[in-house]
Amino acid sequence: MTEILKERPHIKAVIGVSWMMSRDITDRLGFEKFPDIPIEEEQKTSILGMASQARQDKDYHKGVSKEDVMLGAMSQDQFLERYE
């Protein structure tokens, strides 16, 4: 991703919508969270479907809900500083 960002300076941020944005790991990765930005129900359902499939592992016991799905972002400068 760092190569793409360096090649395309017009890209100003790395943005993601995920249930993972509700977890502390995304703070440690450097994402700013925007829980008040609405996410369409269809997108939440799709994300939760993928998460449920990934959570077939019997050792994983944390649940995932629609409230966990949110938008997170990191500026291009911050991303390159952290991960270049």
C-alpha cells in the first residue's frame, strides 16, 4: 500500500469500513474512528456475513454486531510515516 500511496499523491487517506474498527487493534494501527458516520444496513449485513464466515474457528468467542461496523481513516502522511 505504501508504494501505491507514494505513486499516487492525490490519494489523501486510507479509509476502511469494518467491524474491526470497533476493536482496540485499529487504535494501535493508527486509525481514527468515526462512529457517528452512518453505514448503510446492506453494507453492515455484508460485512457481518464475512465476519461470521471467518469466525467459524471454534477458539474465537467474541461476537460481532452491526454496532461494531464503523468507518476508520488514516491520512496518507500518517500511513506513510508509520508503514513506509
